[in-house]
Amino acid sequence: MWRRDTDTYEGKVMRYDNTGKHKQTIPHDDNTHIYLYEKPWYITENNNGDVLVSDFDRHAVVVTSGEGVHRFSYTGPPSGSGLFRPRGICTDVMSHILVSDLNNDTVQMLDRDGQFLSYILTRQSPGINETPPWGLSYDVTSHVLLVGSRSYNTLHVYRYINRHLALSDNREHCDVSLSSEPFNSRHIPGLTQEKIDRQKEERRRLVKERRRHEEEIRRQEEQIRRQEEQMRRLVEEMRRLVEERRRRQAEDHT
């Protein structure tokens, strides 16, 4: 797990065993004594025992060994397409690091040593242009990448590793066919493209209906405001007439 100190605003990674006993804390780089984390969001562990943390405020994926030694911090692809804001993070069966970039709507693939390999998903990928990527998870059984969207409560499933490659004994040298082009994708059962289109259309309808409803409420409120203003004027006029009547009566008595 990770936590953020509210006094120093520095994050740390804390390891517990299955009984809940605290075993380890990773607060800073042993060489520089600088805190490794500022605002950690997601955490995962690679096949080699590395601990990977996406740190939103440091704009980095911070990686330490299982013993807590800082290995590297990844701050975005060499092309520098924009400020790197990492969110979801996971690893696959070949120890690749996959991380979603909130600022650029991409999912990036790194090797286990933090070298940028490829964009797995971009704004041009199926589903990403409508629902930017957020949470990530890799299914070790079916070897697919599950991508939770930033909005709309949708989940997409993408395949980028062939099953026979994932089961190969020589994984380090498998050709994963890396490319910046969109990969084969499919939506999970119950979230077919047809259903997503229907959901979008339903959302548009609900938005229009809500706007009409809000406009009707504003119209009614304006009408009530005018009626209240008329009532206020009538009351003032009645008060004026009463005062005028009292004044005349007082003059008659004198």
C-alpha cells in the first residue's frame, strides 16, 4: 500500500504481510535521501519483484527494487508529446510496464528497465477518443489489457500480445509486434459498440431533457419572481393608500 504524509506532503510505500504486520517502508532514495514520492496514485509489482508507483504530482513512474532501492523514474516518452500525468499502471506476463497518461490520453509500454517501447493506445485508438484511459489491469489468463475509462463508466478490453507468445519459454526475445497504430480491440460482453452507441444517444437525450427541464425551472422561477414583484408593488400601493386615508382622516378631525 502507499500513503501520503499530511505534514510533509511526501508519499511513501508500505509493505505488510498477509497478517497485517508491517514489514517495510520505502520513503526515499538511499543515495540522495530525497523522498521518492509526492502524490502516489497507483501501485503494482512486476514479475522481478520491482515495485512500481504512478506519482501524479511528480509526473513520473517511480520504480524501486523489492528491497526498496530506487531503480529509475520514468517521466514520459522521448518525443515529449506533453506533460506526463500517469494514472493507472500494471505489468504483463513479459514484464512490460504499462501506464496510462491522463494528460495525453495514451497508454504507454516500457520495458522492465524503464525504456519507452511504444504507445499501446492513443487518442486514435478504438474507444480511447471517446473515453480517455484511466485504470489499467492485465489479465494473466486471457492475456488482454483491461482499460477503465476516465468517464462514462465504461471498460474496454484490448489484445496486444498473442497467446502463444505469452506462453513462450523465451519471453525476453518474443516479438510483440509493437506499433503506434491502434491494436485489435473488443469491448467486454455487455458493452458492445452498439450498446455504447445507444448509451451515448441515451446520454445525449438525457442531457437535452435535463436542459429543457432546467430551462422550464428557470422560466417558472422568473414567473414567480415577477409575480412576487407585482405582489410587492400592490402591498406598497395598499400601504400608501392606507397612509393617505389616515392622513385625510386626521386632517378632517382637525
